Amino acid sequence: MTNTFVTLQQILEARQRLAGVSRSTPLDQSETFSEMTGCQVFFKLENLQKTGSFKLRGAYNKIAALGREAANGVVAASAGNHAQGVAFAASRAGIPATIVMPEGAPITKVQATEAYGAKVVLKGQVYDEAFAAAEEIQRQSGAVFVHAFDDPLVIAGQGTVGLELLEELPDVEAVLVPIGGGGLISGVGCAIKEQKPNVQIIGVQAAAAPSMLEACRTGKVQELKSAYTIADGIAVRRPGQLTFDMVRKYVDQIVTVDDEEIAWSILMLLERSKLVVEGAGAVGLAALLYKKCGLAGKKVAIVLSGGNIDVNVVSIIIERGLVKAGRYLRLRTVITDKPGSLQRLVGCLAQSGANIISIAHDRIKPNVPLKQAEVEISLETRNHQHIEQIVETMHKMGYGVEILK
């Protein structure tokens, strides 16, 4: 194992540097999710942190400690949140920042990073390819590289989340933390375990990007072939060596959740708690909702690590979530092309208690018989049983029904 482990003292020093810069984010108890999961659930709201995620803590701690070493500026690679943290910190320090982001990075994160004054370079399809490009820029420019996770000062900054959490909830029994490269869970694990060793630290990864889990399983850091997930903030193919060593020391368990579970958790947080959380930030709740870690009856804190999610993604998640819950239905049917036919169909739907969101009537499609018209309808429904009642009512009135996915 490496001898450069981050210490509790370094995390305490990081908190001093961050005083007046980062927010001490709220710890919010959720009665709704406590009832749903059988645990006492508390959310550490890092989605309300400046720049929209915990990443500000580590980036600022690193840059603030550099001093004159950063005269040529800083360079970083990021899927989005670290980019904003570095850009913010560099702006405060009065030094230039260049951030390399994957070409598919959410436009909101790109724009936010530029708004903090950084130069953004789009390169590669995933974080790891952006990282390689950032290293080349660093070699050419002489700027200081600010690693997103595998850096003691960055990890120490992230560890201040754990300090706050333990002060706010001294009797916490388990903490669920997202894992991408491992910087957050390394810092949080150190901050908590060094003070209360009996607290369970549980890491959560996207099932499509389980790089740290694989490293722990095989005993060495390796690169995954791919890491495509809705949780772009933790889509890391290769975790850090320092973070790997710290995870083995401080983390009790790593579990995974798939993209459908993540998407549903984003929607539930939005609807039930009025919290906007990105994919990476929702994985801890997903692990609890889908019973991945056996914490029934325990006092559990979940780090909601960020809230920088593209509104277009939110729209898709909402629509898919409504379909999954039976609260949205798209269907196609054929009616006769004569006056009153559409009115009769609408009356049938009104009789079944469905609310029409949109309707498209087409009588010139090549595959629609003459004197008939195809109708596609989007409906607001109550649940799956209601959908079955609608389809049954339509069948009784002579309509053929095709449910559209």
C-alpha cells in the first residue's frame, strides 16, 4: 500500500482553508424515504453546494495550497462537476484554468464552467480520454494538474463532507457515498472512520461503470473497457491508486445500481423531496430503495453529491418514470374518416377518466386504409390498473389499441 494516505489532520486543515468559501450543507431527515426503506434516512445535501456539487471542496483546497507554484495556471480533466470547482477556485485565486471535458459532457456543465472564467476544451468520449488530453496540455503549458480524485489535497477537501456529517449526526450508523474515481468516499471514509470506526461506509457505483468494485475484487487497479451510464459524474473507467488504497482501508462494502434504478431515484427525489439531483448524486438512494446493502432499521446518511443535471435528461427521466408508474400512456388506434368519429373516440376516453395531453389525427399515411384515419394519443393516467380499464373500454367500443413505447 502507498504511504501517502490522507490523514484526519489534513482534512481538518482543509476545513480551515474552505472556511467562508464552501457551504456547510444541510443534513435533511426524510420521513418519506425513511418509511419507504425501513431506515432512518438523512440526506447530506451537497447538491446545494456552491457550483452544484461537493467537487468545489477538493478543487479549492488543492488550488489554495499551491501558492506561487500555480503561476502558470491549472489544468484539469472532468465530466463536469470538478470542472466547475476548479474554475471557481482558479477564479478566486486569480489564475487561468483550462478544463478538458468529454465531447458528450452536459451543455449546462460546459456553460457553467465557462461562466466561472475557465477555458473549456472538449476532447474524447469519456472522462479517461479527456484526462489523457489534459495531461498533454499540462506538459506543454507548465500549468499545475489538478486531479479530480487521486490527489491528497483534493481528497482532504472532499473529506470535509464527512466532518460536517459526523458533527450533524453523531450517532449515524451507516453512510452511503457515490464512487467514481474514489476521491469523495476516500475523504469521507477517513474523516468518519478515524473518529468512529464502527460507522459503516458503503460505496455505490453505477453497474455500467464498476471500476472501484473490480479493483477491490481483483486486488489491483485496472481500466474498464467502457463506462457508459446516466450517472456521468461517476463514469470513470480507471479509479485512482491512492483512492483504491484508501477504499480498501476505510470502505466496508461496495454495491452497484443500474441506470433504471438511478433514474427512478432521481424522479423520486424530485417528486417526493423536491430535490434536483444528478445521476451520480442519486446512486446512494437507489442502493437503499432497491435494498442493495441490508440497512433496515439503521440510521443512514446518504450523500447527495451533486445537482448538475441537464434539464433535457430530467425531462426524459420524468416521462419514463411516469410510464413506469402507469401515469402516462401513448396509444394508437384507427377510426373511420367521417364527421363525429374523433368526437366519439374522445368521449370514450373521457368516459374512462383519462386526461388527453396531445392527439394527432392522420388520414394520409400510406398504410392507413382509405376512408379511415390513424390517431395517436398521449394520456395522463392514474396507474397501471387505470390503463387496463382504458384499453378494456376501448375494446368494448370496437377500437383496436396499440400501446406505444
